[in-house]
Amino acid sequence: MSDLAPYIRSFFEDHLVCQRNMADNTIQSYRDALKLLLKFAVRSLKKSATRLRVTDLNPELIVAYLAELETARGNSVQTRNHRLVVIRRLHEFIAMHEPRLLDHCSRVLAIPRKRGAVVPEIQYLEREEVTAVLNAAASPSPLGHRDYALLLFMYNTGARVQEVADARTDWLALLPPYKTRILGKGRKWRTCPLWENTAQHLRRLIDGRSPRCDDEEHLFLNRFGRPFSRAGIGNIIHRHVAKASKTMASLANRQVTPHTFRHTTAMHLLQSGVEVNVIRSWLGHVSITTTNRYIEIDLAMKAKALDACDLSDAPSRKSWPPKPDILAWLDSL
């Protein structure tokens, strides 16, 4: 069988969900990438999606699709390479289930990643900027306290925005030692310590809810009592950063996202002397290479500080005269 549709369905319903146990957001990104590819194939080959065969997605068509992503859609090299990874994963799956298509899949897998992908610069907040944003969120109202607890939780844990949205009340341990479980990428669990201040605000947040709140309820709810979306959390951050910028000029015109809080946590842990492997576990990084990016930034900052106080050009004073040349001393005898 070389019809494409059955393989795509099995790829999503069985491989990604049951075998790979991928998170919903990752599956959606795979879906979006393949939808774009299928639309391009339908437009280029003048066939309906239901009639596409695996061999229709040949290397020439895929390369043309990747080129269109950059030229017509304005995607970056990094996004283009991500789309290619999704295509590769699909063809690896097809090759595993149908050996007769192995040669075709091998040619697709040979399509190289494009060089020149620019890794986005890490943006983070200074400690006084974090304090200003938290102070802007602080309010005696229930919504104000919820926002403060949410931002403090994000700064404490360095959790990804989806991890914050998914957090449940029964994942918390609000008695010493304070900690929370976090469900991260690949549905992998990790445990993150909580500061006492964070635990107190979270306890107050939960205690202030109606009695019908159960242990499995989401930790952060919007004004309608529903779990936050990623966009909803981003809006809270945007609102309080705008308010804090009135007293903290460095926040003006800054694009502060939920991931900025994650970067901020990593940098502040590193600057406080926390060992890099602890930070890796804290943030749930799969590879230590990801964590090492923060070390590179910290070292660059320290090198810049050293350059600012470099005294190598200043005239040096010697505490005693230099010793005479040994040959000159012998000649003087």
C-alpha cells in the first residue's frame, strides 16, 4: 500500500500519541507542518489530498516546498529546518512499516538541513525588573493576588508557559520541604523546589477558592473559572510589564514573554552559583547543551565587566630595580 493517508493517520493516532507519548502542543506543531506540505502538494500536483501517494512527496517537491516557506511565507531558516524534521519523522515511520518504500524514504531523509539558522538571543530580566513586575501585579483583589502568585510561580520554577497552564493543585507540596511536580516535554515529570514565599501565596490562592474546588483542579484559573491558555498567561505578563514600565524605564518597549521569565530564572540561578546540572534538572532541559547557553552569556557578561576595569594600559610601578644582566655583572668583576 502506497496511499499516503493511512500512513499519516497511523503516524498521528498511534506513533506520536501511543509510542512517542508526545505532548499535545508538539503534535499540533507536527500537524501544522504536514498540513502546509499537503496543501503545497495538492496545489503543485493538481490532485486531491485523498489521492496522494507516498511517492508523490519526492525530494524535488519537498525541496520546493521548503523554498516556498522562506520566500512566500517569510519563515526563518530555523522554522524551515523544523518543518523538515517533521517530514523526516514521517518518512522514518513509513520506512519502518513498508520496506518496499525504503529507497524512496531514504532519498527524502537525505535532504540536508539548511545552514545559517540563527538561534534567538536569550532575553531575561534583571532582579530589580522582576521585582517591579511583581509589585505591579500585587493587589488586594482576588485577581491581583492570582496574578502575583502566577508570576511568582513562573519566576520560582522557570516552567514553560504550557507547564504553568497545565499545573494542578494536587501537584503541590505546601508543607516543608515546599515543592511542586511539573509535567514537561515528552510528558516527563520533574520536581522543582518552591520558596516559602511562593508556597504561602499558592496556599492563599487555593484557600480563597469556592469549596467545590477539588484536588485535581488546575492551579491557575481565569475569571470564568477555566484553565488559562498560553495566550491568557501572556496577556497577564504584558499588562503588568506595561504597568511596571511607568516606574522602571528599562521595561519600556521591552517584549517580555512567558519564556522571558524562564530565561530569567535560569540566569539568576546561574548568577547565584547554582551548579549547571541542577539548573538543567530545575528547568527540565533534555540536553545539557541547552543549559550551557546561559553559561556562555554569563561568561560574556563577566568578560565585559573585566574589560571595563582593565588596568593593563596603566603605567606600572616596580617595587625594586630590575636585576642586572648576568653577563654584565660578570664583566664587572
